[in-house]
Amino acid sequence: MAGDEKDGYYCSICGGIPPDKIKTRLVRIDGKDTGIDHLDFIIEEVKKLNLTKDDDIADELIKRVNEFNYVPSKKKEQYKAALLKEFRAGDNSNV
């Protein structure tokens, strides 16, 4: 790995993102494993909003996921359902 906090980190061999800096998580969407970048960060930020309605949570999740990832328009509802499931999976209050 090369680079630093100021200029950013990159692989000294290929110039890509170093494996330890990848923030992508696999989520099963419409039967297919899909990489979602920054999902853990997004979920934590949405939790801070203290939203209570599933529709509001899903809307906020998809809005933020769209900032870092491509979400096909035709799959938006499947993404929302999968993201809400991921959000709830880490929510111990619903166990």
C-alpha cells in the first residue's frame, strides 16, 4: 500500500484501492449477491435519525446508498427491501 491520509491510499502495484480499505459489503438483492459500498457507514448514519416507520427507513437507506452506488431504477424496490432487512439484522431491539 502506498499513499497517506492526506493524499489517499492506493495499491503500489496496480494503483487501485488496497484490500484493507474496501468498504463494500455483499447483500442479497433479488436472489443475487450485490456489493454495496459504505453500507455499514450508511446504516449507522440512518440509525442516528431514529426513524420508526419502515418506509421512512428504507427511503433514507436507498437515498444514501445511491450516493455511493448505482441502483438500477427497475430494482429500486428490491434494493429497499434488502437494505431494510440488513438494517434490521443489526437492530437488537427487534429481536
